[in-house]
Amino acid sequence: MRVHFDVSDPAANVKTLRYRFGPVAEACRIAWTLSEASTSPRTLIMVSKFGHCLNDLLLRRRTGALNIEIPAIVSNHRDFESLTETYGVEGHAISIHHSSLPGFKGARPYEQAYARGVKLLDGNRTVAFR
């Protein structure tokens, strides 16, 4: 979750806010970060077959309402590749189909495949998971 808020106290800076909120976050077991709104975090977007959220994120980025850097958009299909290119973001389609995984016992076969260095072909390039 991303929350944006303004602080009216001129003495409150990011360092002070981190110090004051730290004990609360620790008591509630919250994993959190606090950064100034002027920072532009690198954000990987993963998209499914429904593109309305992708379009919203890309539009907000273009208009400045969402200050993020999008190095790539990852999907298991190429349906929205032209949309991402319209916004100047390179789209990658990487699919790990279950039929390409060896028969791993137990849960999390994708993680087990990653741990063993599974490599897949994606178009003209090899995608290595290690």
C-alpha cells in the first residue's frame, strides 16, 4: 500500500517521522518504508489479462500524479505490449507454464524450479532465473 500525506509541522522531517513511527511499526509488526514524495521509486508492474489497472498506472505516471520509474512491465502475454509502448515503457512477456516445470513434490513448484536454475525461452532471448 502506498500512502501520501502532508505534514504541517515544519520541524517534522523524514528522519524525525521515521524515528517517531518506528516503535509503532515494530509493535504492530509492520514492514514499512518512509520516503519523500519527490523520490521516484523503480516499480515493476505485473499485468494479467485485464488492462484497466495498467492503463490507469501508466496514465497517472504520464500526468505526474504518480511519481514512479517503470523499468519494465512483465506479463504472461503480449496483449498490452502496444499500450505500454505508447507510454514509452518496454513490455516483456515472460511465461512459466506449468507444463514446462519438472514434477516437483510439495508446494511452490515455481520456487523449486527457480532454485534449480530453470531457464525458458521467450521469443528470441533466453530468460534465466538465476
